[in-house]
Amino acid sequence: MPSPSCTVDAACAICGPVRFAIDLPISGQYADPRLLGELAQDAENAGWDGCFIWDHIQVSKGEPVADPWIALATMALMTQRVRIGPMVTPLFRRRPWKLARESVSLDHLSRGRLTLGVGLGSDLFEEITTFGGPLSDKERAAMLDEGLAVLLGLWSGENFAFQGRHFQVNETRFVPRPLQTPRIPIWVAGTWPKKPPFRRAARFDGIIPVTGNLKSVLGPAEVGDLVTYVRGFRTDDASFDVVQFGETTGSGQKERDLIAAYEKAGVTWWVESMFPRYPDVKSARARIHKGFFK
């Protein structure tokens, strides 16, 4: 249910009590699936509600990188409660049928704790120019829309076929279905104030709004604007998550006031970024152990 301080129409069910998660990179010192599993376990023990990780092929050339889906499987086995998932998976470089298998298997392995973050991806770390793929945002957006259609069709467990420009599926039936119902939650990433990603997100279960770089975040007023925009495209009153990335110490009235401002704007998940503030595992672990006021 929406919080008492929420300024968004309660019938929209867009906002609610804020939950807290950490977001881990998968490169450099973090490029070890077992370590990522241990950090997720630390987060669970410290009271966090979720533990999410990056999904990249490379970050800096020559820097070690872990495979996100192997890491997520490890995290699933080493935790019992926290939600897990990629933030975010660019569908343009994932065959949707392979992602369907991976996500359903992980949903079962985690006993229904997977949230799938998806987006267009970018060439921030030169992953497109290095490994190939469309540099056009519109082209990747078209692949994202087709990929999501395929993903939902395969998750249904019913007979399904698809003929798109980028992906084709002859009639098949994918089983097992996801453990979660009606489906694995999908959060869609988008750079505000670009509007198309937010219209796309309105059809799913949440939005991950970003600024397009690692150095700045959206303020509460901007979040309030995008929540109002998304609300206009929602067609039901099902719950809808709004994710905010940030960096805090986890204590103090100033930070409590900041979180309260975001909650009032409609944020439902505060995701604490471990990078770039904590490039080394030791300092990140200390921050995780500190937890978050609730």
C-alpha cells in the first residue's frame, strides 16, 4: 500500500515503503562469483532487502569480469531471503530464449527471489564497439521490445511462436514456467527525461531511472516528475517499483530526510551503489555490514 506521505494517487499503487538493496560490480576485485555470493550473504545477514549486480561483458579492457548469471546462481544458493537480479541486462546481446532458460532456472533456484532488470544497454564501456552490435538506440530499443515479447511468451508455458525483425521463434512450449506468478518481475531501465523507456516500463513491474553516467543521480523532484509520467500509462493498479541508486553512510538525520524525500516522490527501492565509492572489497564489506536504518 502507498505510504501516508505519498503524493501519488493511491489507486496507482506506484509507491510504498522503501526497501534497501546493494548493487555490486562484477569486475576488478569483485570478479569472483564466490565472493559475490559471500557479499550477498553478508547483505542478508545485515538486514538488506536485496542484492543486485551489474551485467557486463567488459568494463575496462584487460580487467577481470565475472559472468553475472553464474554469480547470481551462487548468490541464490548462499542466501535465503534477499531479492537478487541483474541491474541491468541489455537484451540486444542476449538471445531471449537463452535468457528465458537462465531466468526461469534462477527463479526456481532462488525459490522465487529473482527480479529481472532490463534495458537498451550502452557503449559506456565499449562493449558494443568491441564485440559488435547496433550503436543506434532505436535499433536496440526495437530489439528490447521484441526480446521482451519473446521472453513473456516463453515464460507463459503455453504454445508460442514469434516472427519479428530481430528474433524468430517457431511454435514451441517452454517449461517449466517461472515459480513466481504471474511472472518474474521485470524492471525496465531508462534515462530520464527520455520518454520512450518510461512508457515501456509502465507495461511491466518497475522502472530503474538513470542519468546516463556514473557520476550523477536524479533528485527527488525529477523522480516525482517521472513517476507522474509513468502513472499516466499504467493500465491497472498492480504494484509498481521505482528504483533509486545512491550512496549513503546508512545513518544520520540528513540521510533519513533524503530517503524520506525520495519515498514521498514515489521511490520503493533505495539501491546503494558499491562502485565507484567502494572500489575495494574491504570497504564495501564494511558498508554492507553497517546496514541501513529502517
